[in-house]
Amino acid sequence: MAKITVLSFRLVLVGCLIRLGSSLECFTCSSHIGITNPINDCERFNFYENHRKSVCQRGEQVCAKYVVNHDGMTWVHRSCKPYDICEQLRRRYSFFRNGRDQLLECSTCSDRNLCNSGSIVGQSFVVILVAFIVSLLYY
């Protein structure tokens, strides 16, 4: 009976580690850099703050974060985008030679949900992983 309980516990932990489906979730926001209202600040936030999140739709394979200078203001954007968004933006902003409109930074990721935040690893994943390892060692 104890072996069945331990096996069930391990299966539940493995199930928690494996995500159902394959949809990627990304933070979605835009704001100009230097904003003083923390509710609308898209420049500085991390995994645990309550910013808008979205599930990527068909054709959107990565989470993107890019910074652009537009009309003299610097903006940061985070959202689901196609895998080649940085190349698209480089081409788009290469046409603007006036110095006021330019792509300053662009990065993409798709290795985990909400990867376009400031955080590296969610605490829940670490807790589940440690519990799984402990169950292997002591049962």
C-alpha cells in the first residue's frame, strides 16, 4: 500500500512538471522608459508582479522584448511575436535615417512561459523539483 502511495505522489509531481499543451505565455505591455507610474511601467518588473499576460496565438512562436526610439521618446514593448520579429524590426527601422526613430534593443525567447520578464526561474518550479528529488531519495 505504501508503494502505491509513493508511486502516486511521484506521478503527481511529474504531472506538475510537465505543462499541458504547447502554448507559450508571454508578458504583454508597452510604455515609455522613465515612466513614473508603476502600474504602467513595462521597463522594470519581474515574474511575480501582476502585469498583463497573454497566450501566444498561431503564428506567434516567441516572447519578445524590444526597445525603440520613436519621435524622440524611448519605448519598451513586451509581447508574443513571430520568431523573426527582431529581423523585421531591424529592416523596418533601417529605413528611418533621421536619428529619431531607431531600434535600440531586441531579444526573443521561447524556452519557458513568461520568459520576457526580469525573472529567471519561478519559485513554484523549484519547490516542485526539490519535492520530487526528496521523494526519490527517501522512498
